[in-house]
Amino acid sequence: MDRIAIITARGGSKRIPKKNIKSFCGKPIIVYSIEAALESGRFDEVMVSTESREIAEIAKGAGAQVPFFRSEETSNDYATTAEVLLEVLKEYKIRGKEFKVGCCIYPTAPFVTSEKLIEGLRILEKEAADTVLPVVPFSFPPQRCLKIQEHVLSPVYPEYMNARSQDLEKWYHDCGQFYCFNIKSFLKTKNLIGKSTVPFIMDELEVQDIDNLADWKLAELKYKLMMEGQNEK
């Protein structure tokens, strides 16, 4: 078997209760990730890793597989994405299934589309990369960031404070949407971001970190704008 999509959906969200299955523009937010993976037609298996029976039922209703539940160790607040993926891949191997390419999709990533997943997999193969990481440029030059010490502001990088924005190198951050990765390389390094990680640059209007209810409302507005743009094409 070649490709597996793994949607990581823990049930214990604190800041937004039941975040992974909260209604987003009319349906549970995790369903967007599941549908994108299924509609891409590129995966032999689309599964959800969770410890929650409620999440599992919604995931299965949307067409994903939930062949086993997460362990207690990968269900706590401190478990990393890499640890969750390693556990999933190990459990599949025990069951006689191994894959060459993985795609970790976050459950609160409604901006992920089947087209983006297909393109991410294409880049991974074309570049023979370890990982393809969706990124977006910082909207404000981070070289001109400030820190507060003893109630006083001071620049973190004083040498850049008088530089023109257009003269500063563009820096990027992880979109927090998905990772396409070579499973053999990942199992060796146990790290999603390694030496051969290539970028997949996203539009800022299709990226939104969702940590609180204000973020949630902003994400819904951006999502509606994205859908309007697609309908106009």
C-alpha cells in the first residue's frame, strides 16, 4: 500500500470545548479534513486517530476509518504530532499494513482542499523530499518585532529597526494544516521537519490558526471568502 492520510483528532480541547467536532459553517469541522482526503482520490486509507468515541462516530459517518483508538500516552496535553503518527504507523504495521507516503491532516483545517493535498503529494514526489510543509509569509516583518522587559519596549533585532520592509528577507511560518511526508524518512528521524523539507506557499486568506472563539469566527469569514472566490472562477 502506498499512501495513508492520518487525521489527528484528540477529544480533550480546553480552550474551545469539543473543538474538533464543533460546527463550522454548518458541519463538524473535522469533516472538512476527511472530505478533502477522500475527494483527492490519492489515499489507500483515510483514518482518524482519536481516543474519543464521539469523534470516532462522526469520523466514520463522514467516510473515514477508525480501526483503533489512541493510547492514553498519546491522548494527553503533551503528546506531540510525531508521537501520534509513530503510534498509528506502528499499529498498522502490527496489523500487516505498511505505507510509503503519509499525510497528516489536522482536524481543524477547513481550508485544506483535495486540490491542495494532490499538489502537496506531487511536490513531495517531484522534489524527492522528506516532507512538504504548507507555509505562509508573516504579514508583518518579524525582524522588527519588539519585546517587553520591565514594562519597557525594546527591539529584538535592533539592526533591522530602520530597514525598509521590502528590503528584509521574507520569513514564513507553518500554516498548521497538513504535512505530506516520506514515511521511511520519518520513521528514521522521528521528525516531520527534517533536512529535506520543502515549502508549499499558501495564500494568507486561506490560513487561520484557531485557538479561541475569535479565531473561529475569523476562520469562518475567511472560509466564506475562499468559497466565494472559487465559485467565481
